[in-house]
Amino acid sequence: MMTASQPDSTGHFGPYGGRFVPEVLMAPLEELELAYREASADPEFQAELANLLHHYAGRPTPLYYCKRLTETLGGAKIYLKREDLLHTGAHKINNAIGQALLAKRMGKKRIIAETGAGQHGVATATVCALFGLECIIYMGEEDMRRQRLNVFRMRLLGATVVGVKNGTRTLKDAISEAMRDWVTNVHTTHYLLGSALGAHPYPMMVRDFHKCMGIEARADILQMEGRLPDTVIACVGGGSNAIGIFHAFIPDEGVKLVGVEAGGRSLQLGEHAARFEGGTPGVLHGAYTYMLQTPDGQAAVTHSVSAGLDYVLIGPEHAMLHDQGRAEYTSCNDADALTAAQTLARTEGIIPALESAHAVSEAIARAPSEPGKVYIVNLSGRGDKDTDIYRENLPELDAADSNPTTF
Ligand SMILES: *Cc1c(COP(=O)(O)O)cnc(C)c1O
């Protein structure tokens, strides 16, 4: 029987993961791993975490049966795991609370993080306010311009947002700046990484802080359907919401696990962020994993309508699950994600985050040919943050005389 995966003692999931960092960060990463292992085994830490996840973040989140969506499609029964109902609007708060508690336990009073679209920056600024920690967020200047509202939110929460002028002035450059800061200030500072990525122990630790999603969903579906689901579907940026909901189901070999990457405008290199569509293993940002690269080994340019999925590499545990065949990975393009968001909005009254709409699209595509099957789709976040992008891409709804067709 397959057991839920754990990295080996050097932080590898199969050949993937590991610790590819400057020498000065080796000891801090070992210290972090030790602190994390001690905290995981400490009932007091676990109780404080559980208490905050419940009373502050809003766990457990409901598992919701989409009756009208299911009937509209006429096939598999579709359930949503409602991470969109959490405080700050997405699953990211689970990990932010966990790491902030750990930083406090380690005596680190300064938190740094990087952010692309600003969602992880907002989650980090939120928990820093909650625990009274100093918060520095690195963000590319181009991203700051595109995400002004999130920059304002972070500042309102008391964080300092540092604009990064290097390179393409986006996420990749912000990560490099955050790493530079950490190297310099590692004794006082915790680096609060936002996805199941980076050097060991981050992919394992971030996964663990999110695995409540799968544990809750598994218990709820057993109660609601009297059996396990046939398929669990989640979108995959770095991979944290997907691994969080997959993990409890890995030993259930009859349960299909489906990760949905960003198919962007097309599957030509530079037009998407689907790492398993032409990506190859390489080392970047602390670990060995699948990434999109140019023929000479440089990180490729990526694109997705959804900022949270627009990233050049995927977490190492997904790389292993992919090679093992335990999870399958597919992609959804920008247009199909936008259509799925409208379908969900009009059949269920739920506007999904654009990231989550990629997973919803996959369920919509599969359901009609699988009557009798049961799906769980991870609704990783709510769509409020994406209103501007929806408006830009659905101009017909924004016209004064718009009268949309209903389902
Ligand atoms: C950030 C984000 C994602 C992508 O990150 P993962 O680590 O792959 O989960 C997905 N959905 C939402 C709503 C997000 O904010």
C-alpha cells in the first residue's frame, strides 16, 4: 500500500527537493527544521495553532455540494472545499499562521516575505499584525503597479512594502531580494515562504500547515456520501493548496488526484505556466524540481491570467507524485478559466478566485462523461481580489446595457 509521502532525511521527495542554498543559509535551515519538528511534536504548539485556525481563520471550512452545477452538467456530483470562506479569502492564511507561530517560538521578531500578486503579502502582513511582528514584504515594482490595492492593504496592516527594481521587477526578482535580506539578517529574521516550494524543510512544513484541507474534506465526504470521492481536483501554482487537499488521500489508491496548471494563452514556451507541459527538472530558488526553462537553462518567462499560478517552477512533492503517476497533471487555459468562473457564479452564487477557476474548469470538462462519480474540487480562494481582471476580460458584462444570459 502507498503511504502518504514524507521527504527523506535530506529533504528529498524521490530525486526532487533538497537544499540548494548559499552556505550561510545551511545552518539556519537546519535550525528551522529542528524547531519545526519540535513544534510539531509539542501539544501546546498544536493546540495554539488549532485554536487560531478555528477562531481566527474560520476552520473547519465546509464541504459544499453543488446541486445546480451538477444538474446543469448532468454527470458526476461536484463538491467544493470552501477555502474561499477563510479570513483574508484564501487557503494561504493556514500556512501564514503556522509559520508566524513558529517564528515567535524561535524568538524571531522580524518577518520577511516575497509576493507576486500580493495575496501572500497580505496573508503575511495579517499574521504579523496579529502577533505584533515586524513585517517586510519584497515585491517587484511592476507587480506593485499592477496590484496597487494589495500594496495598500499590506500598508494598512502595518507592513513595509519594499519595491524591487531588478530584472523584470516581478516575483522572481522579489524572491532573490528576500533571499539576500535573509542571508544578512538571519539571526533576527524568519523568511515566511508562501507555497510548498524552496529549500527543505519548507515544502514539507508548508504542506503540513495545509493538510487540514484534505483531512477535513475526507471526513466530510465519508459522512455526506458514505464513501471516498473518485476524484480530487486542485489548481497548482507552487502547489500548496493542491498538496494540502491531496495529502490525506494519497494512501487511498482508488482516489484520482488531479492537479491543474495554468495553460495561459497557449502551450508555447513563454505563453503559459504549466511546468509539466514542456518543463524539465533543474535547480532554482533552493530546490531541484520541474521548471520551465529556455534551451540554455535560464528560467523561462511565464504567463497566466491568474497571478497566483504564474510561476516558473512547481513544488518538489508534486514533481515526485507526477513521476510516480500517483497524481495526474493537466492544464486549463485563460479563456476556459474565465468561462468556468462565470458558470460557477451563475449556477451556485460563488465567484471563485481565478486560480481556483482553473480547477473548477477541469471538473466542468470531466463531469458530463462520468455520471455516478463524486468529485471534490478545492476552491482555494474567493474572487473579490480578481474583480478588475474579470472586468477587463468580460467587457460585455461591464457595458451599461449588459443583460447576461442565465443558466
Ligand atoms: C496563491 C494562490 C494559489 C496558488 O498557490 P498554491 O501554492 O499553488 O496553492 C491558488 N489559489 C489561490 C486563491 C491563491 O491565492
